[in-house]
Amino acid sequence: MTRLRRLGAGGVLGAVVAGVVSCGVPTGSGPTTIAPSDVPYGLAAPTPAPSAAPSAVPGEVGWAYLIGPDEALVPRARDSGSGSAEERLADLLSALAAGPTGDERAEGLSTALPSGTTLEVSGIDGGTATIDLAGASPLSSGRRAVAQIVLTAASLPGIDAVLLTSDGQPVEAPLPSGALTDEPLLPADYAAFLNPPPVSPAATTPAPTAGVAAPFAADTRPDTAAASPGAAVTVTDVRAGRQAGFDRVVLEVAGAGLPGWAARYVPDPLSAGSGLPVDVAGDAVLQLVLTGVGLPGDTGVAPYAGPDPVVLDGPAVREVVIDSVFEGQLVAFLGTAGERPFRVYRLQSPNRVVIEVLHQG
């Protein structure tokens, strides 16, 4: 296992640590197993078989999320054109509003979007797509309709969140918990709807069908998401644990708004503040930059007081090194066993950013 350089023994890293200690940050206990509350709906259970087989793939593929016979949302391929991101999203949303095809209805697929729904794309900014609601409002149809819109829009590359508006003004949309929010919505917020409700042991599930893989599969490409407007949060806890097939790292935050992120593998981890090398255990380094971060003195939230690095020594993640808060960002480095596929998503109540790295490449 290769070990990359830290800022220099007793050098700048020591100064950073001394600065943190001088701010009253106490020492903490070692890494702990992640609580079940950190696991989004359905991710701790075996992946359910799809409700229906994927449709044939058009030239430019988008994904319209429909309701399967078991009430879980399933992606169906749609032709989203080949224009700009806004044009492709407009085509995909039109296809979603049109509902299932005749063949799909015969297979038991349906939609929660009311007839007459019009979804207009107002723009895409920093990975957040603003969608204006016109005609029959899908909000009156509840959370599953909103989940269809968010998951469908976020299936296009470059779209990480959805802001719903009406006549240009943000509207409150229901989260799976029933709480209302007028902030950007993430696909991870609606992960609950990707799983069918519990079934009796006697019930049977269709066998997986070979075909097009559903979106949101983990890979090694950079992953980004925008922070909510005016976000200013502080990281209050860092946890790491092993799961079935992957290692998970959780950064819990508190403060105003919701953070964004930029995650990618880097050849040389460098401190955001000094630009000096950071020592991270592992054969590869996954850099996670949280955005929308404020200094504790500005957010009024006590910062993370645990160990640094957080050592896991798992099959995928070796350790997590917290760098520093610099210009509204907090940088963390995950030392990994190699450039393994990863995925990043956000959970709420409490707010936290989760990054998962697969055990196998």
C-alpha cells in the first residue's frame, strides 16, 4: 500500500492541527459503524428486481421514470434528441408528461402525473435544472409525481438537482417524509420510490431481464452537485464503515441550506489552503470538495471534533483525511485501494453527504 506525502512532518499540517485545537476542537473517539439511519431507503436491502423490462434504446437515450405494477418507479428509455442540455431535458419531460405508451400500459406501467401536466425548462445552472409547472399541477398528486420529475430530469448527464417553480417562483414540493421544501431536490431525496413496498413471502418477483442498465450506476467519473442558494454549513461529524459490496463515508453537516460537492480521483492530493502535498494512505486518492461551507464562527455550529484521519482500512477505503475550510469549501481525501467506482448523494434529517466506493473495480 502506497503512502503519499503529508504536508511535512510537523510542518504546515501541524500548524493546521494547532489552529484547529486553538479553536477549541476536542479529540474524539475512533471510527464507528454507521447507524441504520444513515442508510437511504432500500440501499441496505438486496437490490430489487426491476418491475418491468427496459424498453429498446433510441439513438439519444433519456430515462422517463414510470410507476411499475409493484408501485416502484422504473426507468424507461426515451429519445431525448441531440440538442442542448435544455432542449434534451425539454424533450424528455414532454415524454414523461405524455405518460406510458400503449405497450407499457399493457405491461402494467402507469404515472402519477395528472393529465394536462406541462413541464417547462426555465434553465440549467450549475447542475440544477429549473422546471416550471404549468397546466394541471403534479404537486397535487403527491410525492410520487414529484419523484418521477426529479429522477427523470437527473437521468440526463450534468443535471444533479431540480428546482420546481410556478410562474418563475419557487414552490414547496413534498419530500418522501412528507415535509415541504422549496430548495433544489436531489434524486437521492427520492430513493425510497425506487423500491417496491414489502411483499409477502409467497409473492413472486419477476426475474431480472437482460437489457439496458438503469442510470445512477457507480463509476469512476467526476461527480458534482450544486449547493442550495445561500448555503453555509459546518461539518459536524465524519463516519466511515463497511457495507455489503462497498465502503461508505458520511459527512454530517449543520447550518443554513444544503451543501454541494465535487468528487474526483486526483493524482496528487494538495491542501486547499497551502497547496502543499497531503499524506493519504492508499493506492489512489478520491478528493471530495464540499461547497456551501462556512467557518464555524459564521455558521454558529461547532465543527467536527473527531480523529483526523478517520481510519477504516476497508476493502475499498483505507482512510479519510480532512484538509481544511477554505473559501467556502471543505476538502476531504479518501485514500482508496485503487480507482474504484463511486457514487455521491445527499440525505436529510440530519443533512449529510454520503460517498460510497465499491469494493471491486
